[in-house]
Amino acid sequence: MRANKECTRQIRYLMGCFVEIEAQGENRFLSLNAVNAAFSEMKRIEKNLSRFLPDSVISNLNRMAAISPVEVQEEIFDLIERCVRYSELTGGAFDITASPFIELWNGAENHGRTPTHQEIDSASKAVGFQNLVLDRKNQSVYFSHPQMKLDLGAVGKGYAVDRAIELLRHHGIRKGLVNAGSTIYCFGGELRFGITDPMDPQSCITTVLLQDNAISTSATYERFYEIAGKKYGHIIHPKTGCPVEGEISSLSVISESAMESDILSTAFFVNGNHQDIKRLAARSEVKTLLIDSACHIALLPN
Ligand code: ADP
Ligand code: MG
């Protein structure tokens, strides 16, 4: 977006990354108001969803929901329910209950050794979206295993980006952009967006055109666990309890919903093979850009 007198652009640190919001409205005052409102909304969502903040709704669930059902606001209930639907759609590749595995690998990085089979086996008993008991009538969440915990790390940013975009539109913004690093949404104009080269993260390997849609990228080059000199990606296979190690170096999903692109980029990264991705992409009407370790680029469906 070209800077002009109606356009406002700001960068703030939230949700563990630098977030850039740009807006072009009737005048600069309205654009600035809209950008401030969009940032406040993302901050509110971070406060609700972060598992690192002890007062968040998710932290409260992680403390209490294995003892007895916990009532949550409609927004949170709906979000968790949508996550479970995506777990079903992706055959469990995306699973917000993978938290015990994630904690295990976080701990492993601190201890300098990979988790033992026994540790993974024991954590696996607490993982599985099927063990999440959602009661719509009472709007409550219950964990049927005592060690169960939620981690919305693969969906929170996407959800927050969708909400920020909704607020910009609500404030009369004609053209806007929310860039949260691994998830970006642009509307009201075209944006040619560069895809990072996974082998050389300082440069771009290709570009995609965004217009009224979002792109999310899951890759191993940015976030990883480093254990005894070896790098392990931060995306965990919910069936094995281990970081995904495959042919795919980077996977981007383009969708009309940032939440969907965020979820599916993680899920497709786990699923890993073209056949599965094609089948799922056809069902969810998204485009997927894959880059493998030999730097071959594939766009599905093509
Ligand atoms: P980013 O945060 O860079 O956008 P992702 O959207 O791929 O990355 O989300 C990765 C995060 O999601 C991990 O750091 C972890 O907290 C969580 N996670 C890891 N594996 C899974 C999985 N299979 N399903 C759901 N969440 C996951
Ligand atoms: Mg994701």
C-alpha cells in the first residue's frame, strides 16, 4: 500500500511477533482510529488465548477443566468447537490438545536431551481432541484426562488477524493489511507477497498475489527446538508426539479466512504428502503452496 495522507501504518509487538497494520480510510484520523481499534482487539484476544499468561481463559481452563466443567464466554466456546471440527477434518493432524507433547519438547530443549519413549508414551495418554468434552447448553469445557491441556498456538494468530480485519472494515477502511509474520491478510487491493526461501531465509523464492484473502506459512526455518546441536521444528505430529520431519520445508495456505489458513498450514505440514493435501484442500477450498527440501515449488490445486 502506498503511503499517502489517508493511510496509517503502525508496528507493535504482540502474540510473540511484530504485527504491522496498515489502513486507508476517509482521512488520517479515521485510519488511525481503526488501526488502534484493530491492535486493541488483537491484544484482547492474546490476553484470552495465551497459555503463557496465567490469567488467560486458556490458562484457567488448563488449571481447572480436568477437575470439573468450566463455563467460558460464547466466543471461546465457539472457537474451541471450530478447532475440534478442523481436527476432525484433518484426521487429527491439527489438534489443540497436543500441549503435553509441546511442553515435553520445550522441557527437552531446556534439559538438552530429547524426550524418552516412556515420556512420550505417558504424554500421549493426555492428547486427543476426542477427550475434550464440550457442552453447548452450559457453554462449558471439560477435560476427560487429568493431564490434558490446550495450546492454541497454531490458531490464535489467525483468529486475531480475522478479528482485526473485521474491525478495520467496520471502521470504514477501504484498503487494509494485517501482517502478523506467519499470517497476513490484505483487502481492498492487490498485494504481491514474497514467500521466504526456506534454504536462505533472507531472500524470497517466489511470490503470490493476495486480494481479499489471507496467507499463513508453516516452516521449520523460523521456530525450532535446538537439542544437543540438532534443530527440530516446532510443529508436533499429534500421533507420534515428535516434531514433524519430512520432505516439506515450507508450506503456505491461502484462504478467505486467516484462522483457516493458520490451522491448515499447520495441519498440512503434519500431513505432509501431496495426496492428503489435495484431498483436504479440495474439501476446504484453499490453495496450498509447498516447497520441499530440494526447493521444488508446487501449487495445489494447480
Ligand atoms: P506460527 O506460530 O509460526 O504461525 P504455526 O501456526 O504452525 O506457527 O503453529 C505452531 C504452534 O502450534 C506451535 O508452536 C505449538 O504451540 C502449536 N502446535 C504444534 N503442533 C501442533 C499441532 N499438530 N496441532 C495444533 N497445534 C500445534
Ligand atoms: Mg498455523
